[in-house]
Amino acid sequence: MSDKQIIVEGITKRFGALPVVEGVGFDVRDGEFVAIVGPSGCGKSTLLNIIAGFERPDRGTVTIDGVRRTGPSRNGIMISQHGSVFPWLTVQENLMFGLRGTSQADNTELADRYIAMVGLAGFETAYPHELSGGMLKRVELARALVVKPEILYMDEPFSALDALMSLRMQNELRRILDEERHTVLLITHDVEEAIFLADRVLVLSPRPTAIQATFHVDLPHPRKLSSPQAQSLREAILKELGL
Amino acid sequence: MDGKLARIVPPVLVIALLIALWWFIVARSDSPIFPTPWQVVTGAWELVEDGTLAQHIGASVFRVAIGFGLAFLVAIPLGLWMGWVSSAYYTLNPLFQMLRPISPIAWIPVAILWFGVGNMSPIFLIFISSVFPMIVQTTVGVRTIDRRYLRAAANFGVSRSVLFRRVVFPAVLPEIIVGMRIGIGVAWLVVVAAEMIALNSGLGYLIMDSRNAGNRYDLVIASMIIIGVIGLLLDGATRLLERQKTVKWRYVR
């Protein structure tokens, strides 16, 4: 097996007569962070849903760890814009939802460790409607991480937050990724977020979407967006997006 | 004024005012039949003392408990099934949508024909009246579960039983409680109507009997007030369910 953990080949998808994704193919290495940017409505989310196994492509294949993808798997957890933290479970119960250990005590301990990791210690027994938007995102992130997935699929995860909280969550995510190694596929419309977080940025074209350009971000973490390299990269990506 | 007082004092004042108005009008008009509030109280007290009031209340509440309980046992599993399995929904929903708007009162002749004039008739009528709103509410609840929750459950690869216990059922529970509130409300309406026609016990019977046995309108009014108070208590009891922490998310915001 190669070091390519995700292999996407020739993905094509139409909704009725409307072509949405047109022949997208790329590879992601184990532990790599790939950001996908593109104009809104270009089919980014559809592409990610196909890769994560929630939707079927009309043509093309997705191979994860050498196995053809046919449906969703706990090996790769999706974190989406609107969130899917179960409102009827406490923070702790949400984290324990996906755990398979048979020992309740072990599961609780593991859940509490991840709750602390995302900075929510003390909120274990809180219900989601008692939390703020930023805290909910942390719960969602912790719930994904606690099952130790190899891959995180993130679909504009922080775009529903205010600008300050969004920046804070980006820092938080980067810190966690330094502690735990995950492969990440991030969909975003925020070019700076992509540059701050990712090893590689794919720029998608308008619908039907295809990969228009690829940028490597060879900057050490923690990155400064004000650095000249980051700024020129930002301009190059924005130019691809027609700005 | 603090919040609790603000919610108790105005409604009590309105009711007190209405009673005062009622008293005033009856006293002025010198009606030989229509009672004053005080006559209602003394009339009701007679029934309390000889124990018949408790019997009538007990009979009505018993019928509602059995009829509503049976409806609950049928409606919740059926509603969950119809909500989850599309073919079940498309097969049964038109039938239930057709039966639902038929007033339970229209079933009274049928009930008497099938079950006679004993306890079974009103229990059947209560069942018929409360089962459909609960089925419909539960079905709609399942069918409108936010897809992102089902997706998340699929993502974590949980078993069908966990999916049902931890996601589908808790997601629908608030709708089920709303269905119960509607169901118990209709059940209480129907038991009184059914007892007026076919039985010799219960609050509905008490109303008709009081009128027929010498125009005892003090007892008619007393029964009506008791029916109202019990209805309020039943609704209050189901409202308590809405305060549960696991369903609160649906009602806040």
C-alpha cells in the first residue's frame, strides 16, 4: 500500500440535469491537511459528502486505506457547519455516543479527557442548549476525536461562528492536531483559514466543479498570516478565485 | 411584582370578577332556576358529603385512564413504525387522515351498538378520539427528524438498537408529548359527552341527571366547573413532562 490514504478518482455527480462535480481527482497522504476552497455553490459540500461516503458519485471512485468507499464509516468523522451534537444528550453522553468500549468507567474517563482537551471541563453534564455556539463546536470536535478517527472531514466547520470565535477555534484545532495526528479534509470559503491550517490548498472552479489549481503551503506552524509568504499565497489563491 | 405572582394574580382576579358578575346578575334577575355561586357551592357540598361526587369523578377519570392508556399503547409504536417505514406511511396515512376528522360524538351510536351502555362504550370512544392525534403527531415527529442527527449516527456506525434508543426515540419524544397533550384534552371532552348519553355514572351523567331530576342547575354548574378544573390539572400534568431535561431543547428558543 502506498502512503496515499485517500485516493479520489474521476468523481462526477449530477443532480438531475445539473452537473455538479465534473471529474475531480486527487490524493491525500496519511496525516496531511488538505483544504478545499471554491466559490459558493460550486459543489464543494457535495464532493466532501461523496468522499465521506454520505452520497454516491455517478462516476468515479473513492479509496480509503486501500478499500473502496461504499458508505460512511467511523474511520472518518464529518463535522459540518450546522453541527450535529445531539440536543437530548449531555456533553458527556454525546461524547460517549460513538464509543464502543464495554466498560462504562473507561468510556466516561475517555470522554472526560477529551472534554477537558477542548476546554470544556466542568460542562460534562450540561445540555447543548445551555452552551454557546463556540462551545457547541468544541463538543462536536471532541465527539469526533474521541472515537479516534484517522480522518476528519470538515465542511465549513467554523463559518457559523463570529470572526473572533472562528479564529480561536482555528488555533484550537491546530493545537489539537499537534497532539493527535489526523488526516484532515477541510472545505472552506475562507482563504486565510485555509492558509493558516492546511498543508495543501485545492482551488475548485465554479459548477460543474473541477480542480483548478493546487497550492502547497510550506510554512512552519504557528503561522503568521501577515508574513510576506502567506500574503503572496493569499493573493495567488484569490486570483484563482477571480478576485 | 415578581414573575410568579404576575402569573397567578391576574387570572385569579378575572375569575373572581366573573363570579361576582354572575352573582350580581342572578341576584338582580331573581331567576327561580339559575343558581347563585353560593348555591352551587352548597349543592356541590351535598354531593361531597354523601360521597356521590367522588364516585362520579372516579368513574370519569377511570374511563379516560383506560381509554387514553390503550390509545397510547397503540399510537406510539404505530406512529414510530409509520414514521420510519415509508411504505407503512403511504399505506396507512390516508386511512388515518380520513378517520381523524370524524367527530368522536358521531361514533356514539356505533359504540352503543357494539359495546352496549356499560363502561366499554366510553372507553372505546376515548380510544377513538385520542389515538389518531397521537399517531399523527408521532409519525410527523419521526419523519421530521433533522437528517444531520441520523447522519451523525450513521457516521459513528452505531447498531440499529442504539440508533433507535439514543437518536430516533429521544428526537421524537417532544412530539409524542405534544400528541399526548392533544390526546388527553380530546379524551376529557369526549368522556363527558359520552356519559351524557349512555351511562349512569360519571360527570357527564351527573349533568344530565341533575337537570332531569328537578332542574338542579346548581349541580349542573358545579359539574361543569369540576370538569374544567380536572381538565386543567390533566393539561398541567402533561406540561410537567415538557419540563424534562431531555426534551427541553425542543421547547426553548
